[in-house]
Amino acid sequence: MLYRVLKPLSTGHKIGDVAPASEFRVEAIPRLLEVRALAELHAPPLRALPGWTRRAERLARLDIELADEFLECDEEVVATELKYKVKTIERWKAEVLQALRAPRTRRR
């Protein structure tokens, strides 16, 4: 599950950030949702992200089709299966997070 950060958090996440559930304590998530500090994010298919058609095709062979599935995958397993370096998969994950991030607005 992915979450969009709606309020600044002590974890260092800023408003608009996108983070997988693994970045939060399991017991804290219901409370963060209740106080509207987090909102569930329904992840798009990877192929919908700009420039991701070919990568999405490769990942689909591993049954990874949605952004949240990719962000929660084991980098080492994916790197081995696709014959890439782990750092490449980590970079791809950072790109997906950036693509899903809400644009920051300037306050006046």
C-alpha cells in the first residue's frame, strides 16, 4: 500500500510525499489516517508513467504491473531476474516515487 503525506511528519516526510507502508510503524498507520496526516494512494499502472513503457513490459514479466507492487518489491530479486544492477532498480524506484509525488505549491 502507498500513502500520500498530507501533513509534515516526524519521520521526515513532507506534504505531498509518497511512501510505501513499510516506511511507517504498522500500529501508527490507522492513527495517521484518522488525523488525515496520510491518505491511501491508489497506484497507477507503471505503463501509465511517462517514459515507463519498456520498463513496465519487463517488470510485467515478473507480475509487477502497479507502482505500489514495484515500490514494495525486493530490489535484489528484480535485479537478478532482469539482469540489472540493484542500484538501477533503486534508481527506478526513486523515479516512480518522484512521478507520484504531488507538486509542491508555494504559500503566499
